[in-house]
Amino acid sequence: MNDIVYIFNNERFFLWCGSYGKKNKYFLFDTEKGDIFRLNATSFKMLSLFNGEKTVMEILNILLSQYSVSKEKLERDFYELVKVWIKKEILIERRKNNGRDESD
């Protein structure tokens, strides 16, 4: 999984961040099913990093440099979330096809 590149599925999902009162709010919208998921700032940041260019390990290293948490805890939490996001098709694997990048 570490060397795989995933991209956020922006054909089906929409990330939103906005202010409400004095607090920022973070949401993930599923435009097919109409579901709305409330996110925290960290999960919003994680999903935002899946741009189809960085591997899972590169994203993890970025997060490790930005957050003051043990490597073991961040790895465990990060990989759990990534597995859920892949299963729910929030993240799509980016594959090479005849030398061109393509998303499934």
C-alpha cells in the first residue's frame, strides 16, 4: 500500500471547509447517495493530500512532519482511515496504462 498512489474521487465526493461562527467546519459530501460526513481538521487535511501525485508513504511522511503525535499512533490511525476510504471509493487507485496515468 505504501507505494500506491491514490486520488480523491472528486467525481462522486466533495470536500468542504467553511466558517460557522468562530469555528471552522469540515464536511465530506457523497453526491451519489446524498450522505454528509462531518470531518475533523486532520481527516480533512489527509483527504486533501490525495491528489493523485503522492504515494501513501509520502502523504504519511507529510503528516508526520506536521503533527506532534507518535509515529505508531499516526500510522495506525492513518492506515485505518485509508482502508475505509478505499472501501467506500472515496479514494481511487491511480494506475499506469501504456505509460499514461489513469484513474479507475
